[in-house]
Amino acid sequence: MSKEYDLVILGGGTGGYVAAIRAAQLGLKTAVVEARKLGGTCLHQGCIPSKAFLRSAEVYATLKDSEEFGVTATDVGFDFSKVQARKQKIVDQLHKGVQYLMKKGKIDVIEGFGRILGPSIFSPTAGSISVEFSNGDENEILIPKNVIVATGSRPRTLPGLEIDGDRVLTSDEALELNALPQSIMIIGGGVIGIEWASLLSDFGVEVTIIEYADRILPQEDREISREMERLMKKKKVKIVTGAKVLGDSLQKDTQSVTIKVERDSNEEEFKAEKMLVCVGRQANVENIGLENTDIKVVQGAVEVNEHLQTAESHIYAIGDVIGGLQLAHVASHEGVVAVERIAGHSPEPINYEHVPKCTYSRPEVANVGLTEEEAKARGFKVKIGKASFKSIGKALIYGETDGFVKIVMDEATQDLLGVHMIGPHVTDLITEAGLAMVLDATPWEIGETIHPHPSLAEVMGEAALAVEDRQLSS
């Protein structure tokens, strides 16, 4: 059996289902092919469940320090089964919401595994989709005018660190733990590793981070990385940088896992109850029929142009499968841009330097634009403005004064080049910086904006004023 569509989307994750909703709004007959559950990694194995864990850990840590607020809380503890139940309740509620949106948009959701076909009796060009069903039903053929590949990604691992779901885990398995370990090694000190280190240490787990680079959060501004390392160590997290994991040294038994790393030309051994591998994600490009097309895979990701078109101009690709910034909000925006182009509109290509990037640890980290190092490497003569949360009344009220905001400006043009934050709720505060980047605002304009008092947002205004040594709170 075959069906014709204006658009078929391979993958029902954040990018895929948002693209489908926009397509429906524009009157395109649309289908989404998803082998698992609508919502994809972000909803079921990434953004949402991990942030639910982080919130529970934050509440627990706050209660342990409640006397600072004049509140006496005795026998503070947590029930991890209830933490898991709360996480799942949130996921289930959002999943139902996505399903409702598909029905509202009259979008066909086909639960099966889709593969792209080459030119065939169904179409003279590549792009028809063969859907295989897990129950053994006969394959269904979808014949679209356009295709969006949104197959996402999966956790990457390292040679010799085979994931067994028991002693050696990725974030997928960690989200399904029945109980927390007493100790854990986290391989990788990037965003995912730091978020897990934060929540696990807040829950009382002994955490060791092993990072290959010379610092944790190596993609962040160096001052942000340095501050995060200081605050992680304050939480008793052990941090080992400049360490190459020797995969052939992995040893496991029923109680623990042991690994050796090479560091400063020496070998060091580390042991914990479990190991969590957080070394990035790899695009799902296998077994989806790309070999039947002219689509190119470069360095493990689908190659696209600035309009998100592959080498087959009627086949687009978005989200993690194209590499780049593997973030849910990026995938969503790419989906909208691709659909609007399919519908005959002329959306602006995405400026990825305007994308806010966040780490939802405690404290949080957020940035947009260039780091100080990147700006200097591009030849800019920069001016820096910094403001500490210690001078912000709302931060004192919250009892969260660690961290700062740093603004990077081009001295010659006064252009805003980047904003970098570490501290309380900065993943919410970064939106002002993102809007400033889009509108090409200067730090002077940010400083002239009246920020409410008391609010955490005042730190943004103070950092902007500090670029010209005009800050008022210090």
C-alpha cells in the first residue's frame, strides 16, 4: 500500500514534530515516521528527564541547607523511586501533549522504521519512504514531494568502554537507574557530564570527572570553566583533566569498575561503583537509506547547505543528524526554517552564533556568541564587562551568590560579540542576551535598559555598564 504526501518527516523528535506542526499550519499534507515514541531523545532520554532529576536534586540540596533561610528541616532524605516517578509523570504528560498536537494538526503519525528509497516504480527520484513495522505487517510505502531527515543522535562511547547497562552506562541507562550508586566516574566533563556530576553530587554520590581536555566545559569561555571547576570542587566533586582514558584497562566485577588514564606521561587508576560515559553524541545516519541517494555523510553527519537541503534538493535534514549544535531548540528552529522553505517562503538562514547554549547544573551556565578567546582569535580588539552575583540583591535573597556575567564587546564598533554567564537561573537570563545579539544591540543599549529591582536580571545591566566602567553595584 502507498500514500502520497507533500512532506514526510523521518523522526518524531523535537525537530521532527515541530517541523510537522509548522507544515500543517502551512497546509502541507504531512506524515511523521517514528520507530519509537514521539518526542524523541529530548523528551524521553535527554532534556526533560535529566532536568527533572536536576530539579529534585536541587530541592534536596536546598532542604539540607534550609537553616540558612531560618527554616528547620529535620531528617531530610529522598526516595529515588519517587524521583523516578516524578520524572516519568512529567515525560508522560508532555508526550500526551505532543500526541494531541499531531491530532490537532491532522498529521499522520506512522509508528515504524522508515528508510529512504532510491528511484523506483513509486517515484523517478529518490525520496520515497519504506516503513517497516515491528509487528511484521507488510511494509508501507510513502510517496512524498519532500522529505525531512530528523533521525537524531545517540550517545557516543569510546573504544574499550562497551556499555553494559550495569557497571558502564550512558545517560540513557543512567536515567533508568532503580537506585543511585555510592560512587561514580564520569568520563567527559562537557555539558552532559557536568549536569550529571551536579545532580549526583547533590544527591550525595561521590563523583569523579575524567576529562581529556585541559579543563571542564572546554567549549565555554575559560573564566566560566575555571569558576565551574571551583564550584564543583566546593561540592566535593573530584576533577581530573588532561586525562586520556585507556580503554583496554577497563576492569569490572559485581561491585565496581576500574579504569586507567594516561596523564602527564603517567598512568593513574580510578575506581568507582559505576562509570558514566558522557563523550558526546553521534548522528543516526545508519540504515535509513542514505546510500540510495546522493546525500553526503561528512564526519559522521548529513551534509546540508545553509537552507538545510542535502545534495538531493527536495530532501532536507535537521537536528542532531546534521551535527553542529546538537540542541533541541536548534532542531526545532531548523525544522521551521526547512518547512517554510518547502512551502515556498524565504526564511533567513540560521545564524548559529545567535543560539543560546545552556548547562543546567547547579550553578547553571549559559552563553551566546563568541568567547573572549574566540573573539581575539578572529582579530577583534575586545573590551570586557563583568558583574558578580554577589552584588545583586535578588541573588542574596535566593542564597545563591556564586557566579558572574561576562560581556565581550568589539572595541572598534561597540558591537556585542558574546555574553557568558554562570550562576543562579542564568539559563533564563540568557534570553535577553540572545535578543540583544539578534537586534545587534550594544552593551550601552543593554545598560540603558531599565532592569527591575530586585531581580537577577540586574546582573546583565551591571555587566553591560561595566564594559565602560559605569557599573553601579560595585
